[in-house]
Amino acid sequence: MMQGEKPHWLTRKENIRKLWWVFSAVLALTVLAQAVIYVKGYFTVDGWFGFGAIYGFVCCLLMVLFAKGLGLFLKRPNEYYAERDDDA
Amino acid sequence: MPELMSPALIMIAGALGIGLARGHLRAAMVLLTPLLTLWAVWQVPDGVQNTMHFLSYEIEPVEGSPLRRLFATIFALMAFVGGLYAYRLAKWYELTAAFFYAAGAIGVSFAGDLISLFVYWELMALFSTVVVWCGGTAASRAAGIRYAILHLLGGVVLKVGIEGVVVSTGSIQITPMLAQDFSSWMILCGILINAAAPPLSAWLADAYPESSPTGSVFLSAFTTKTAVLALILLFPGEPVLIGVGLFMVVYGIIYALLENDIRRILAYSVVNQVGFMVCAVGIGTQMALNGAAAHAFAHIVYKALLFMSAGVVIYRTGRNRCTELGGLFQTMPVTTICCIIGALSISSFPLTSGFTTKSLISQAAANEGLVWVYMLLTAASAGVFLHAGIKFPWFVFFQKDSGLRPKDAPWNMALAMVIFSALCLLLGLFPEWLYRFLPYPVDYVAYTPGKVVFYLQLLLFSGLAFFLLLPLMKRTETISLDVDWLWRRGIPAAMRWLGRAMQPLRATGGRLGSASQQLLRHLTTHYLGQPHTADREERALFARSWPIGTTALWIAILLSGYVLIYYI
């Protein structure tokens, strides 16, 4: 955690780009690691190569989209409930 | 004899003392009471410790078992660290209420019969309401009333169930049962209301975020987890709970994704995490129950930690919405790091407490061959990382720079967060420390290379999804409707509409009413005379004055008639 000592380190554009590269490399490594490390599947599919990665990504995608769709019906302005006066 | 007393009584005494003491003495009581309670918790041996007579029942206020001690331990520990976090900022009555509330939770942990369980259950309901009210705003007063109504309703439902069970079995013992008849269903429903299960789950996200920054730390710990303990004791292996738990898991994630208020995000993720535990109780194997207990223990620690970091942010900035925050990591390093540790723990990231406890539950589902349950729990793990693991720290401490440069946490709040962060990591690094205290023997290896790789893939790619979908996750100045809409807007609106629809009917009713009133008045004046008799007018039959002799004559006639009939 570097952010404490160097206040603006994380906010610079070129550093954010670097972080993306590092993050991508880590992502690739976790998938490639399955080539050497045996992942035990309890129900066959979950032992497939890269299953965790794809499952995690797709599930999150679906959940975000579902929440977004639900939000169309459920979202209301902050002041919707009258007694919610803004002193919280 | 002190060793036979419930450790909850120490907490109650401490709570009263906090109200009476001032200054340093009060601070000392806040910190020492939970430690003394913790010591007392570990003095309770297995089995029923004492009995008392109440009406015609044998009450068992203290019954020890590894499971009960485990829950009481974390409740006492929570009161200690929560007290450390709160004691300089919170009002004395908030601390007193919070300690009474903790005493209720510890009392439930050791309750050996349904009646003591109920008494401590209601103690919790009462004082948690006071904690909500300590938010001190108009919104917290209203939310507290809604909270109290729902919990008193839950208490009544529980009481109906308990009485039904006592009538049908004649026993007030806490023994495992299944929801088969009306009374056991009522008990289950009463407990599930406290567990924030559907359909009445909205009380949690309604009330917790309205409490004070310190109050929400206490609130996050006790009510839902005592409900989990009660479920483990009373309904292990009840299949309904699997479905209920899975619903809670998904509901918590979806609503947390929609939310803008930082403590409401955390409140929904309480529902999500309790869903994991409820589901585990439903699976009901020894491993699953171990998982539920261990996860409750770990959850109290990291959820309190997350609420603490949110509390510090609200205390320092006075703001509680994602849209108003951001960039705080620059001046709040301690809070940021502690929050990240809590966020990683709730996401069950390897090396944190969530990984070593939640994976017990997933493993139990896999062992039982429950494909869908396992797959949904795994998907939910990814979702937790999305909504609590990244979303919460990202929008509070990073994202755009809000320009706010608040100071970091005061020393006592920072120390409380550091203690719980350390506990999150210790339980993640040395899971056997916790496994040793679980109710059943643990035959499980938390860290295998395969499991770690699988979870890293799952979680890191969820992270990728978060950052790629960031435009879709943009926070809006909104709230989301939940079930509480029904009693905050729906039912009042329906009543108003009904009132308007009934208008013509009421008019007809009014006319009929006045006609019937006139008829009655006519009848009464005819037979009883006018209401006022001060004038000299001739009265109707029953309202006239009669000479006393006439009365005596009639009494004589009636009596002789009676005697005559008696002899015949």
C-alpha cells in the first residue's frame, strides 16, 4: 500500500496505465497457473481450464446488468420518503 | 455462586455502571466489562449449569457447549473492540444501550430453554432500537420506530411458536426440530425475521444506516448472528433454509450494487453474508454447521471493521454517499488499509478470514452433491467481491478526487480497526486457531494450491468485470425501493385510496346511521321518558316516581311467589 507515503502517486494517468498492465499480467498468470496446478472440480465443469475466470467474469456481468435493469424500476430520488430530511 | 451466573449479567451490570460513571471511570468500565465477560464466557462448562423455577417450568439460563461459547466469545470481543472504537465519540446512553444489546446476544448464546431465549431476544430488540434512535436525526427516529415495530412483531411470532411447542410437547428445551407444524413454522419465521430473511428483510437496510457512525458498528454484529445461532440450535438441516439463504445471498448483492449510501451498501452485504450462513444451516451436515459458525465469527469481525471504516469517513467528512466521496486514501491511509483488509476478507480472498470460513460452506455443499447450491454460492462469492470487495473501497477512498482532505481516524478508532484487521489476517493465515473451537471436529484443509488458484481466478476476473463495467456502475443520487416501501408508502396510499373510494358509501351509511339514531331516541323517550327529569311533567312508564309502598308490595309478591315455587 504505497498511497499513504506518496499522496498523488496513484492519481497520475501514466501510473494508472502501468497498473492496468500489471493487473492484466496477474490475471493471465492466475489462468496459466492452472496448467501446472491441478484444480479439483467437484462437478466436472468447475475443473475445466480457466473455468473460475470465465465463471467469475460472466456472473459479475450478469449481476451488474440485472441490477441495472432492476434499477430502472426501483430507483427513486433521495427525497422520495418525505421524512428523509437531509440531516443524516 | 458466581460461576453459575450467566456471563450476560456481567454485561448488564457493566451497562448500568456506564450510565452511572463519568470520565475515566466510564472509559474503564466500557473496556473492562467485555473483557470480564469474555473471561466468564470461558468459565462456563458444557451442559446445563443451573435451573430456576418460573411458573411451572424449569428455566435453564446457562447452558454451555462449544458452539454457544464460540458465539458468546465473538459477541464479547465485539463489545470490547466496539467499545474501544466508540467510547470517545458516542453518548453514554448509546454505550449503555449497546452493552445491554450485547448482553442480550450473550444471554441468547447461553439460553438453555426457549423461555430464557425469548427474554434475552426481546432485550436485544429493545436496546437495539435505542441504538438506532441514538442516530439523533428525524430520519433515525422514524427508522427506529419502524425497526421496533418489526422486531416486536417478530418477537410475537416467535412467542406464538414457542407457546405452541410448549403446549404440544410439554417441554421448553431447545432441541433440533424441522418446520413441520404451525408452531415450529412460527418459531422459524420469528427467527428468520431477525436474520433479515425475505420477505421482511428491509428493516436492516432501513435502520442500520440511520444510526450514529458508532451505533452501526454494534448493530452490524448481534441481531442477525444470534438468529444464525438460534437456527443452528433449532433448525439444523431444515431444507427450506437452503432456498431462503440463496435468495438472501443474491438479493444482498443486487441491492448493494444499486445503492449509493455507503452504510446501506454494507447493510445489504450483511444480508448477503447471513444468506451464506442460513444456507449452510439448511445443508445441515457437520461441516456445514461448522461453516455457519465459523463464518458468523469471521463475519462479525470484518463487517464491524467495514462499518468502522465507514463510520470514520462519516465522522470526518459528514458525508455518507458515494457520489460525494472519493480520493480519501491520500489523507486517510490507516482507514483505507483497514477497509481494504475488511473488504478482502468479506470477499473471501485467500489469506483472509473469509476464505478459510466461507470455503467450509462451499465444501459442505459440494460434498452433499448440491450442484446448484455450490454454483450459486460460488457465483455469489464473485458478486461479493464486486459489491463489497471493490465497490465499497473504490467509491469511498479512490475513484475521482472529491477534493476532501479529512484527517485520519482518531487513535482509539484506528486501534479498534487495527485489532480487527489483524484478526482478519490471523484467522486467514492460521485457520486452525478457529477450527479448534468449532462445534464438530474439522477434517478440512483450507489451503490447497488448486483451491487458491480457482478462487484467485474467480475473484480477480470479477475485479476485471468491475473496472470494465465501471461506466455502468456510475453512482446516481438515488435510493432503491425495497419491501419497506409497502409499509412506508404502499399501505398508507392504499388506505387513503380506500378512504376516498368509500366516500359515497360513508355518506349513505351516515344517513342510515342518523335515521336509526332517531328511531332509538324515539323508543327511549317513549318508554323511559325525557333524559332530564327536573321538571314536573308526566313521565313515561319506567321513568315515573313510584311510592315506596308500591315497591314493598311488589317485593312481597315476588318473594311469596318464589317460596311457593320452591315448595312445589
